[in-house]
Amino acid sequence: MLESIAYAADTAQTAQQPNPLIQFFPFIAVFVVFYFFMIRPQQKQQKKHQEMLTALKKGDRVVTSGGILGEVSSVQQDYVVLNVGDSGAKIEVLKSAISGLRQ
């Protein structure tokens, strides 16, 4: 009689195991939320910044990541030459160091 009770308890435990997909659903949901609120907007911002860098032309007023303000005097493949200040000083700055355009 004890064997039949133990066998019935054993089959009851194996029959009630949850679906593995339901167990991983919270992890999947957290990843989806992170993707739409953190990863995707950052990718859009990087794409917009890259488009701005490729569209640089002579005469654009820019600001660098170091805070230098200047006007583009020439554009090369990897860098730009900026006119800085009223004295006409020119500096070469990597395109990746340009953080944005200014009005």
C-alpha cells in the first residue's frame, strides 16, 4: 500500500512540471523592454550622428567633444580642418571628435 501511495505522489510531481517557455517568459520580456527602451534608441542616435559626420561640408559650424567651436574649412576622409577664433588659427580634428553642429 505504501508503494502505491509513493508511486502516485511521484507521478503527480512529474505531471505538474511547468512549460519551459513559461519559465523563461520573464527573461524574454525584460530583454524586449531593454531592446526597445535602451538599445534601439541608441542605435538610432548613432546612425543620425554618423549621417551628420558624412554630410559635413565647408562652412559648417561645429562643436567638438572637447568643447572647441569652429568652422569647417576643409573636409578630408578621416578628419576636418577647423578655423578657430578670429585670428584665423586652423586645427585638424578627427571626424569622430565632432559632437554636433551649431547654429
